[in-house]
Amino acid sequence: MNRRAQLSALLALPMLWLIGIYIFSLVMLLVTAFWVTDPFTSKVKPGFTLRNFEQIIANPAYASTSLRTLGIALAVTILSILISVPLGIFMAKVASPKLRALLAVAITLPLWAGYLVKILAMRITFTEEGFFNSMLGPLGISGPGFSIVTVVLTLTYLWLPYMAVPVYTAISQLPPNLFDASADLGAGAGFTIRTVVLPLIRPAIIAGSIFTFSLSLGDYIAAKFVGGSTQMIGSIIASNINLNPPIAAAFSLVPIAFVIVYLVVVQRTGALERM
Amino acid sequence: MRSKIMTGAAILAAAALALTACTTDSSSTGSGGLSIDVPDIAMLEELGDMENEVNIVAWSGFVEPAWTDEFTAETGCTVNRRVAGTSDEMVQLMRTGDYDVVSASGDASLRLIAGGDVQPINLDLVPNFGDDIVEGMKGQIYDTINGKSYGVPIGRGANILQYNSDVVTETPTSWDVAWEADSPYAGKIIAYDAPIYIADAAVYLMAHEPDLGITNPYALDETQLDAAIELLKQQNEIVSEYWADPAAQITSFAGGTTVLGTSWEILRKLTDDAKFKSVLPEEGATGWSDAWMISAESESPNCAYAWVDYTSEAEVNGAIATNFGMAPANGAFCETSDEAAAHCEYFNATDEEYFEQVWFWTTPIEQCIDGRTDVTCTNFQEWTDAWLTVKG
């Protein structure tokens, strides 16, 4: 009995947080999706209507924006993997301890800067007369300007540490004799990475991808400052949140659905248990 | 064109027609004109003792220590400021009931009045609201409903066409450079990022597609709204960016990403670079006109009235207008000094002819405020929904 009391005391705070604040506010959000808004005063009244969902289906902008956002989130995730795996292998297996420490600091350093500061830095970099064009202009290369490409680059810059850190940790924990064995059996570097390293670090990649994917899915500030005319799910929710909160709530179900589908797929692969 | 300005008493006397005056020919509205159901909220009859504080929701630059300190010293009311970034945010904040006063633009004020969030203002208790208030800001549709006044004007400005004269060497006379697909500046055009920007497209169509029959950019029936959205989609192909954040707009021009597009005088001034010039094109433009409104649930009505009156005084009203960069509502400010005169000149403060070309932001509602009764106009929710399709 005493142990039970201890256990519940221990769990009280996290449970209060999880159910009382986290789950409750999510449920309230979902309930709001069925409420009605006065078209003139934009006052929200409790009620039950499916009109908000009808509107989301009827207006093609919602679907195209959802698909665009999904594409951006997947692109950011793939780009992060493509950078993190070679970087992780180099840091864990090739670099000297000094260089390794330096790289580790370099990867995590951006986490200490403000989110908005980083986006504005990207804005300055990619502006027409900015850093990118002035460096590469003489070579005849002109930057992507403010476009969907810049949004992907910016989000990758923002979320890369969430992929790079777990991937590096996983690679550094691989026993060195696996590499030796692979080399002894005649495998080249590429073959070793494909058949030995990647299968072993897959849980880490999936863990990282949950961050890069879901963080990108919910972002809208990057689209606003470096996206030019790029519209994301978050942009639409933000523009509706004051005028028509119920439709904003209804539309927020779309990214939630995306993340749930993603998690189910990940779960199927069995990666969650090994995380 | 004079007519878009509500001509006051004559029309108000026509009873329930309070919303009609926004057309070229207000007499055409007839008896089927507009009236808005406004919750009955009592007007303050006389002032009492000052409370301790007044809570204000305002645009950035409207409430600054330079003039609030003196107010607090005079009245004993401490000023608590909350800066809001958009009209929609202001409406939402006022509904919390935590604020006494708001600096509402025309697209927020109608919603606040109809929502019963603000109270009618007894102008007898605002002695500084007098003959010096510029003609074009008295009794406007967006702060005077059914003959009752809900707002005391602060200032106004136009959404002008700003351009980089290094690139755009000839002064544009028309908005066509910002709207037409064959614009020589395609890919370097900036547009405003809000549903109310649909009205800018309507202003352009009003001049270039007369067959659509648009007479007021805030009274669009479905066909007219579709036409405006088509034009916005065409523009979407040639824009470099959309701006809602003033700082982003300035850096877009300064960084060369944008060479022309919609702007405010103050933003042009802030670039601090003479190569950026502005013009009010021949089609006219949209604009904004702000007014103080007092919350229906105000816990400090006396401090609120005192604040509204204090800021309507020529010097203070001028200080706000100078700080924000707009035309002051109180014309008397223009005669207080050479600097003030220069400010008024620059912002066309008393130039009604200039502001006759400006269609001030107004919340679009189902009743056509241009006086048409045979069609239903599109409301702001429909504008918001249509706006999403522009960027697709």
C-alpha cells in the first residue's frame, strides 16, 4: 500500500501535466472544430456543425496546402538524413578527438540561438543582394530567392541537430570490430555503410525523423519570412486563428493526422521499441 | 468620389440608413437601405471620479511614455499598454474584457460595434473632439452607426505604391505595374498579406474592368469577389513576397528582393534611403483610419474618457501621428510649429482631395454597403476563405 502511495505521488505531477494540461487543451481544440462562428462579428459560439470540415474539403486551397506542407516536411527529413549519416560516420570513426569535439559543438551551437534569429539570418542570407548571391554571383549562380526551396533549407538548418545528434550517438556506439570484420570480408566503404551501418542506426534515424518531420509540419514562421509566396498549413491556421478559430481547429486535425499516420508506420517497423 | 466619406447628419437623419453613405451616389440606396442590429449599450452621461488605471490595446507607437507620463500626472490614471499586430488580434483582445480602450482600424471597428464589445461615446465628454478634427474623419461609416458615435479619430493613412527609383526609373502612374502579368518588374513585386488586400484588387478592377460594376471595394458580390481573386492569383505569379510584418517589408525593399509594391508612408521613411519613392496611383488606393473606442465592459470608464480626450488634443494627437507616421485627426496640430506643418504636408493631413481617392478599410458584410439591395455581398469570412486560394 505504501509503495502504491509512493508511486502515485511520483506520477502525480507528470500525469497532471499530461492529462490536465496537454491532453485537455488538445481535446478542447478538437471540440472547437465543431463550433460556429458568427460571420459578421467573428464571435465563436458553442454548437455542433460540420460546416468547418465541409469548407476545408470544398476549398481546394486546404488540400493543396496540406500536400505542399507534407512535401516540405518529407524533404526536410530526407535532407537531414543525407547530411547526418556521413557527418556522423566521419565524426565517430574518422575525425580526431579534437575535431570531433569541435564538430559536436558546431552542430549543437545553433540550438542556443533564438529560433527567430536563425530564420532572420537565413532571410538576410538569401535576400537578393544578400550573402548567398554576393558569394556565388561571380560564378554565375543565383540563389533560390524566397521560395519553397529556401523554406526547406531553412527548416533543415533549424532541425538538423535533432537528427544529427541521435545519429552520431548511434554510430559512435557501433563496435569497431564490425567495421574490421566487414573490411576483412572484402566490403568497400559504401557497401559497409549500406549493409552494416544503416540497418544498425535505423532506430536513431527514425527517432530523428520524428522530430524533423513533425517540427517542419507545424512551422509557419519560416514560410512567412523566407517563403515568398509559400503557404503552409501553419500559415492558414495562423491567418484563421483570430477570425475563425473553429476552422483553424478543424484544419489543425490535418497535421495531427499526418503525424499519427507517420507514427503508425514507424511503429509497424518496430523501431519504437528499440529507440 | 466625395461620397465615400459619410456625409454625416443628413444621412444619419434618414434613420436606419446608417450604413449607406459609402457609395458614389448615396441617394440611390432608397428605403431598402442598410441598418445594423447593434446591441443596446448605455452611453456614459457624465464623468465621475478617476479610477486608478486604464488598459489600452493599441498599434505600436500609439501609446508611449512621452505622452502617457503627463497623462498619468494629470489624471492619476496609470496607463497599461498592450501592443497588437493586427486588427483581428485587437478584436480578440477586446473580447477578453480586460481592456478599456482600443485604437481600432475601420476593419475592426464594425465588428466591435456589432459584437457589442464597445460602447457609444458621449462626445460632449470629449471636449477636444471639436471643429479641428479634419472633415474626412468625422462621422465615418466605421465608427458612427445608427447615428451613434463609437469612436474618436486618431489618424489615417493610405496604402501607397512604393518603388525603388534606381530600377523603376519612370514614376508609375498606375497600379498596373503591380497587377498585370506582363509587368516589367515581374518577380520583384511585394503584396500585402491579409484578406483585406482583396479590396486593393477591387480598387484596381473598379478602374480597369468597369463592366464588373464595382462601386465600393468593400461591397463585392460573388462575381466581383471571384474577379478580384482571379486578379490576385495573376499577381501571385509575379510577386516576390507577401508582407504582414513591417520589418520584413522594409528588408525586402532594402535587400533588393522587391522593387515595387504596396506600402505605408512610414515604412518608406524608415528605409532611410532617398531612392525609395512613393506615389498614390491614379486608380486610388485603400487606406486605414484609426479611432479610439471604449470597451462596453470598461472598469475604468472615466480614465478611458480622459485618455480619449487627452489624446485628441492637438499636441498629443500630433505626437502620436508623428511617431507612427500618419496624418493626424486633429488639424490644429498642423499650425503648432513648422515641423508640424511639414509633417502634415508630407502626410497630406488636411488634403481632403488626396483622401477622397482613399478607400478606408471597412469590414465587408453581407449587406452591400454601396447600397445595392438586389444582391448579397460577400462577408469577411468569405474573404478570408477566398484569400487562401490566392496562394493555393
